[in-house]
Amino acid sequence: MANSHEIISQPPTGSGLMDANMVASLHAVIEQAKGSASRDRVFADAGIEDLPVDDGTLSEARVARLHSLVRENWPGEASEILDMAGRVAAEVFVSQNITPKAILLLQNMPWSVSAWLVGKAARLNSAGFRGSGTFAIQTTSRLAIYHNPLAIGVTADQPICHFHAAMFEHMFQRMSHRDFVCRETACMAAGHDHCSFELTL
């Protein structure tokens, strides 16, 4: 994929808020995978007693706590749960922000062009999934989140941002090319200074 100049999202506002979609998708996936009792327990432990409305926001600290609890409670299944939730979140993102006509136009463009435009759409709406972090399009094939609230304070021997990787993958599959694969190649939780996501065909 062709390189281009790095484009960074709007600087963090310090509000530390993320979209409801960051937890609503997990609400549905955990219920399906683990049942409503387990779901309600981890949500309560994360301090989320009521889901925010679809276009609402909530503290990034609570979002991060919920994602952490998923990893702590179901270490063997967390990656799958977070992956599925990321895909659900991406589908909601697409349906709420991109018109069917625009999707059709993107799908009929050369993938290198549509991928760049999908990345720009993600950047314009990045506040909901980056919180107080910073989202950057480094190249057509590399996305990054600096100061990622979901990875700060976490220590792991491998990347943990399955939610973000799956969300990006599904977004690009839906709007650019169905064969896109997204893999997290660097993660703050694993000792890097940012979280990096590589897109390949």
C-alpha cells in the first residue's frame, strides 16, 4: 500500500469520554457468550449500571475498566469476545455515519483510494473510540492510537487491543475491500509508546 503523510486526529480535549458503542457492543456479546448474569456482574464491577443512550458518552475510565474485566474474568476467551464486540461496534459506526450510497461508491473505487477515505472517515469520528488519546493515519496501511486509554496501565507480553483491531478490520472490509485484515503490531500494554494497527490484503 502506498505511504502518505501522517494525519492525526483532533488533539485530545482532556474530557476522557468515549462513545456508548464502546460498551453497548460488549453488553450484547457478553450476554450471548456468558449469559446475562455474568454480563450484569462485570458491568456493575466496571461502574456501568445503565447503558448510555446510543449517541451518548461515558467515562473512558469505565470503558477501560470494563475491557480489563473481560480480560481478567475470561482470559481464554477475552480475545474472541473483544474481537466480536469490535465488529459489532464497527457495524454500528458504519450504519450511523456512512450512507448506503457512500458505501456503494467506496466499494466501487480502487481499494487504495477507498481505504484512504475510510481512514479519513474514521479520523473524523475518532473521538468516540480514542477518548483522550490521539488517533493517527500514518500510512494507507497503518493506523495508530497514542495514549490509548484502553491500554494505559496494562502490562502484557503481547498486544491486547483486539477490540480496536477488529473494529478497524470490519470497517475496512465493509467499505473498502472484503479481504482486508487488521493486526495490532505494537501495543502500549506490551511496552511500546503507542498502539499500531497494520492493514493488509
